Amino acid sequence: MLQRWNLLTTNQKIAVAVIGLLVLYGLAVGIGGGGLLSPARLVAVLLIIFVALPVHEFAHAATAVALGDDTPKRQGRYTLNPLPHIDPMGAILIALTGFGWAKPVQWNPRNIDIDPRWGSILVSLAGPLSNLVMAVITVVLLRVGLLSGSFAVQFGWFFVQINVLLFVFNLLPIPPLDGSHVLFALLPGDTLRLRWQLSQYGFLLLMVVIFFVPQVVRVPTTAILRALIEWGA
């Protein structure tokens, strides 16, 4: 084990340490407040991991395929089957913190039928937008009463909250999140060097946002949730 630890880069060691702290924090919050282990939240988290995340990644894959690139098909990612999409660490973080990730879908912008920059924007936005759509659909189900009863309503709003959080989180313009691909596509000129530099420190930048400026995620998430709650009332 020690030999494997010594083989990690500095950034990888920092990443492991930060993820460990997030896990401990999530466990502490769950033990202290009970919310983390509530049955409704656990069901919502399971649906996020086995439904919402696969839909998110399938949305990326389906958009790339629709634009002319069959790479996701050849790699087995053009599917709603959760197994090819799930990343164990990302799933654990979803359960503990409400945000996380699945395995990213690979695609080749050279194969698509439109301008690669526009293709990158469309493919990148497809995933986060699928989370927002799932949140809206769930609010509709709550509004018309198809999700009724205390447990179903609690589960529904947990599912809405996590999907909205994933929508906002994934739009952050920080590698490897979807928002970074939108940013690079919108910037003029060659962004290869900037992409490489930001990718080196992407995880650290994410930790800075999460721990020191969480309002970057919290404020838009709260605003969207408030609008959905008022609409669904």
C-alpha cells in the first residue's frame, strides 16, 4: 500500500486526501443530523446513481452520435445501462455530498457534421440540461399528485435538489466539468495551452470553490430550486 501511495503524483495525493475529508464530513453530518441516512434521501441517491447519472452521460453520447460521431457507440456508452457509466468514487461522493460524477463520455469533434466549437457546446450542455429536465419532470409529478404521501414527496424533492445541484455544478467552467468545454469553445483562437494548464489544476480549483466560495454553486442552485418550488406549489 505504501509503495502505491509513493507512486502517486502530488496532485493525486491531494485529491485522495480531500476526498477522504469529504467522506468524513459527509459521515459526520449524517450522524449528527440524520438527514444523510433518511430513507427518502437514500432512495433519491440510488436513483441519481443508477438513473440520473446514466441519463446525463447518455445525453452526451446521444448528442455526439446525432451530430455524426459514432465513438460513444463503439465504446459502449450509447446506452442507458448504468454499468458502463458509473464511477465508484463519483457515486460515493454523490451519496455523501450531493455532487459527484460518472465516467466521462469520449467523442471525436473531427467526426461531427457541424462546426466543432458548436458541437462541443451542444455535447457539453446536453448532460447538465438532462439533469435540469429530470428535476422539472419530477416537480411536474409532484404538482399533479403522481408523487404523493410523505415519503414520496420527500424523495421527490431530494431528487430535484440533487439534480439541480448537478446541473449547476457541471456548468462550472473548470476542467473536467462540462462548463469548461463550453468555455474553451467560446474563447477565440487556439485554447490548447490554456486547456492543458487549467486541466493540471482543475481538481484543486474545484476544491477552492467547494470549500472557500461555495456560494458560486449555492446561489444559483438555491435560485433555481426556489423557482421550481414556487412553480410546483
